[in-house]
Amino acid sequence: MSVLDTRTADGTVVITGVSVLVPGADSPEALAAGPGADGRPVAPETLVGKKGLRYKDRATQLAYCLASAALMDTGLLDEDGLTVPGESVGVIASSNFGNLDTVTRALDTIRAETVSATSPMDLPNASSNVIASSVAIRFGLRGPNLMVCNGATSGLDALHWAATVIGSGRVDRVLVIGVEPDNEAVRRLLGDGRTGVDGGAALVLERASAARSRSAAVRAVYGGYTMTDGVRACVEDLGSTGGPAPVRWQVPQGSAGCLPDDLLPGVPRDGFGPGLGQASGALGVLQCAAATGWFDEGGTGPVYAVASAGLLGATSGVSLLAPAGSPR
């Protein structure tokens, strides 16, 4: 698949809002610099209050925090609620482990007893779409709603679908959330002592004309997307448009020591180490949030974000451009 054009009928797709919430980093700048090793678990009730958190799984609680912060960051949400019509905002969430604890708990209960022993509060949360739908309900976002659970490429795929929905004219803007919890169910699945990231990031993608109409600051410009077999093909596709060469690239998690030296030689490689935890479905959104932090600090572009199931496996890539004339 070649790089897809993200230019809409009336302008470009841009990023106007961003939030980050992982142990050791609570801003794009901190994420770009590298999360601190001594980060503590996030306490959602301290960020969004206790109301509505009961009976919600950890991933959904974290998503509430990320959504609130990203919407407020770009001025779509204030103390009185949404500042734009709810129909103009869609939600696309990416998570591979999101409600795994709820699903396994329900299955364990059914196996040990019967379905009548399951909690009526658990079963609604067993839906794979619970994160995206819960965020939409809480904040009144009535645009298209989608959950992406697509393995290692899931976060970047979610950004692609957000740009596609905007380009189709369905909505002016989409809140994209990438979030993964860390709990016993996730650790059992991952094995080998690995943990989940227990957090994530959120981005607001918006039609450029819609952002201009409300004087929103542009944090980054969405330059394109590709999906290929293998990292090399992905990088080649991202560079096939004839634009400037990348100045940095966010590499797949855990691949920094495995990438060939002749792949984008001389381009600094950024990545998240194992100390962050397995980012999985949150990875692509975290990568783009980190790139936004780079731009916020005066960095140039393009910045490539690449997520992959392996050097020769399914690979997604996104190119982000610096917001020309929009210093922050």
C-alpha cells in the first residue's frame, strides 16, 4: 500500500490537541525527552474526579483522563462542556488489552459457577468497544465511534482511520486515544515478567479549515500513512512522495538494536525502552504525541512514526510535519 494522501477537499488534516499520561511523563515534551524511571501509577480520580469511575475498567478510566486533557488542550472542552456541537467530534480508540481483565474475570466466573453468578455491572464492560463508547457517552461526542484492536500497528491505524473519517466529510475532528492498562490479566498474557504501559496518549485530529475557524493552534500536520509488510518497505513508502527527508523517526518498540544500519542512515532514531511497559495499541499514538512534543520544542520535520509486528511483519507508518508558522 502506498502512502495515502490526507488532504481533504478544503485543506489538510492537522493535530490541534494532545495529552500524555504514562508513569514518568504527563506531557508531550516529557514523553519526547523520555519518561522518568521513577514514575508512579496514575490515579484517575485525582484528574477527573470519582464520579463515573466506579465499575469501569482501568483502561477506560485512563481514557477518560486522556480524553479530558486532549479536548481541553485544544479548547473543545471547558468547565461548561463541549464548545462545539457533539456531532462534529468522533472518537477512535486503540487498545489491545483494554478490557482483558473484565473478560477473563467473567469467563472465570462462568467456568467456576454459571452465567448467573456474573456481575451485571461487568458484562456491559466486556464489549471490545467499551473504551471508545464510554468516552463518547461521558463527553457527549456523537460523531463516528470506532475501536481498533489491531495488534502492534493499532495506534497508527487509528490515526489513519481518523484522517479518513475527516477526509470523507463525516466530521470536522476526531479524538484518537491509545491506551493500555497494566494489571494481572495483562501480565499473565504477556508473560516473561513483562508489564503493560498503564497509560497512553490522545490526539485531536482536525480539518485545517475547522481549526482555523475557531483559531486553534496547530501542533502538527498529518502528512500521510502507509501499511506494508516489513519496516524497510514502510520507510520507503513514507519517503516516496518526493517531500523532504525525515529529521527523526520513532522506531517500533523493542526494535532499536535490530534495525539495519542502512535504513535511513544518519536519521536519529527515537524509541521507548522496556521500562515504559508494553505500549501495544497505545504505541502509535504515543509516538505521534512524542513527535508533537518535539515540534513544541522547536523541532523540525518530517518525523516518521513506525509500528510493526516484526522487521518483516505487518508494519504501519505515519509521517508528521512541523506546523509552519504556528509556534507554541
